[in-house]
Amino acid sequence: DAEYSAALESLVIVSTTPRNALYVVNAATGATSSINLNKAPTAVSVSPDGRSAAVGHDALITLVSSLSSSSASNMSGRTLNVSALVGDLVFDGNSYVHVFPKTDQHVNIHTVNITTNTETLNSGNMIYADTKGRLHPSGSVMYGANNGLSPSDIEKYSTPSAQLFGTTTYLYDSPYHGDYAMCGNLWFAEEGSSIYTACGNTFSSSTTQSQD
């Protein structure tokens, strides 16, 4: 898996080959540094400030701080527990990592408080396993694209910055279920007003549900 850090102008990549590691690759110069990981990585999420990352594993999260493409010695990692095989995850920059489980069928989003290493499950509807999650540029909500369902759809969830007790909430899905192909992944325009799916279809993002 890979994400981009705008602050560092670098790709942040996790791989199991040639070893379990996180790599930071400067997009302009190609300069690369890496940090070894204790378990095989399954996903990575870069924090909104672009300087830290959360790496998913089977029943584990590694937090990597002080990302740098020039000096591996500055990077450090610590682990958190989660009761799921991580399919995807979102590092929200507000002391939480949100885990989207890889396996089973209908599952909860697991939210882990990075200060206390405690885990809560989302309220509202469950999600479908292997959903891909993204933090909206506003930082207050997440969107997800489900996989393995036909027709596929995209959904919206709150983050603990808008809730009490560190619990995410399933809000609603798109009004276009079955009308447009979603293809299992999504990204945002930089300012957050547009959502792009892996099929190339474009949707609007809004705080008003009828326009979202």
C-alpha cells in the first residue's frame, strides 16, 4: 500500500519484499529511507500533517513518527493492539486510528485511541469487510468504498472529533446505489468538494446530506 505526504513531497510505502518495512521516497530526488516492521504490513495511512503514519497488520497497528526520506534514524515506531486483520486504516490526526477489517462479512469499524491503546467499535450500521476508507480533507468525516458487493457503493462516517468517547458513527450511503460503478476505492479533490472513485465517476461532497 502507499500514500503521499504533501508536507514531505514523498511517497510513504509499505511492503513485505524484500522485508517487512515502511519506505519514505522523495518524489523529486528519489532519496529513500526505511524502517523495519515487526509483522507483515497490510495497509498504510499518512496523518493529515504528512509527518507520521499508521501501518496495519494482523491484529496490530504500528505508528511511525518523524517520517523522513533523508534520515531513517529519526523515524521511530510503536505498536497498538486491534482485534482485526487490518484491510485498510485511517490515521485522523486527532489521536485516533480507524481500522476497516479485511475479512468476515458485516463488520464494525474499530477505532483505537493512540494515547490509551483502547479500542471501540462504531455505532450505527456495520460496514462490509474490505471497505477502503479515506479521511475527508476537513478532518471531521470519513468516506468508504465497499468491495465484494454488487452493486458497489460509497458511504460516510463521522470521526471522534465530532463525537464523544472516541466512537465513529455510520452516517449514510450514497443515493446512487446501483446507478454508478464505484469500483472499490475513492479519493478527494484537494479542497474536498469532489470525490473520485476508481471507476472515474465523480461525486460531490457536502455537509448537507441532500447534496452529498
